[in-house]
Amino acid sequence: MSDEEKIVSWLEDNYKGLILGVLIGLSILYGYKSYISGQNSAQLNISREYDVAVQNYNEGKTELIMKFSNTHMIENPNNIYTNLANLYSAKEMYMQNKLDKSIIYLNHVVNYSKDQDIVNLAKYRKSKILIEQKKYDDAHSLLGSKPENYQHIELKGDLYAIQKKPNEAITYYNDVLTYSITPNERKNIIAKINLVK
């Protein structure tokens, strides 16, 4: 039997399996494209809803941003727009002096956001609230012993200054000075160092 005859014979024996394989492959590809299209459409809808909520917030109407946060914390906890909205909602709760509710929104950001800059901002704001509530140990714990964000480092220095621990405060303030910061920030840190000496 020649090579050509072997190929024809093999195709005759296996053509049903080949057709079935092609059909399965095409249906998987179509299903994946539909899934991606659905995901993109859902993300676009969330983005539009978020934009409207922020626009309302900027006009002094906070109901939509709060509703957006509360809905999407459950339905889309990891979504970037959920976490951005939570920063607005936390700010609004803080303005209304509802500090514990503000912390709930910030905790969600810390626990669910994949964007480190957003997480750092939420930790910074939550730490400031904890300091305001005189929960110093909780603030220290949240910021960690070796923060890598210079704003967190400065806040650790502020926290030690509040606790009347000047040596620790100066250590953290000096650490901030090793970062590339603006001249005004540098001037501010030097003033803090002179104040706690």
C-alpha cells in the first residue's frame, strides 16, 4: 500500500472524529469570543454607570455613588470602578462624620483592589481615620513596620510624634527625605523634624 493509499484509508476510518473535532473547536472558539464580548460589554456598562455617578457626586449629589458602591461591592467586588467609587463613598462618609462606615468602604478597597496605588491611598486614608479615633496600634499595624510608600512613612513619623516618641518619628521623617519628593514636601518634613527635636 502506497503512502497516498494509507492517508486515504486513515481519513476514511477517522473522518467522523475529524469533523467532530473541528466542530468542537469552532464551538469553543465561538463561545470564548461570546464570553469576551459579554465581559467587555459588562465592563463598558459599569464604566458608564460609574461616570454618571461621579458626575452627580461632583454636582453635590451623593446618592448615585453610594448606590453604585453598595451594589458593586457585592456584584463586582474586584472591579476597578467599584474600588474607585468606594474611595468617593468613604470620603462622603467621612464628611458626614460616619467614620466606621468610611472604614468599611476603605477596607473593601484594601481587600479587593489589584491596583497597588489605589490600595496605598485607601490604607493612607484609613490610617488617618484610625489616628483620628486614637487607635494608634491599629494604624501602626495597617501601615506596617517598613512601609515602602513615602506618604505612609511620613504618616508613621506623624503617628510617633503624636505618641510623643521623637526618636522614632525622626527616623521615619529622615527615611522620607531619601525619596524623590518636591521641595515643599522636603521643607515640610524638615520642619516636622525640628518640631519634634
